[in-house]
Amino acid sequence: MGPIIAATNFSETANNALAYAAAVAKLFNVKLIVFNAFKIPVHMLNSRFTADTLEKMIQKTNIRLQTLSTNIASTYNIEVST
């Protein structure tokens, strides 16, 4: 069995799905890959946000994703990548 890929939007429902995916990854001794498809808010498209502001939003999301992945890896004792 190959790695398990799980998406998150950082919601409670997504966290439950990640917990399930992590348990399955542990059971089958496979890597868990976690990702977030960054969605640009509609209001940002209609206003004058700078590229720097968008970059900061993406960086903040990446930090959240890394923190979540680190927590899952330590909780379930599995390999997790983003």
C-alpha cells in the first residue's frame, strides 16, 4: 500500500478525517501526506490587496499546515509530510 493523502481546510470535520487517515496510516505502516488547497478569498480578488499580503496569507496557511502535520506525526507516531 502506498502513502495516504488527506486534505484539510483546518475545520473540525477535516481534523476528524485527518485523525482517521492517521490511524489508517499507522495500521498499514505507511506515510501520510497532508495538504491544503489554498483558496483566495473572493473579496481579495475584488479589492486592491498587494502580492505581499497574499504571500503573507499563504505563509500563515503553510505554518498552520506544518504545525498540524507535526502534531499528527507525534500523536500517531507516523511519518507525515506536507
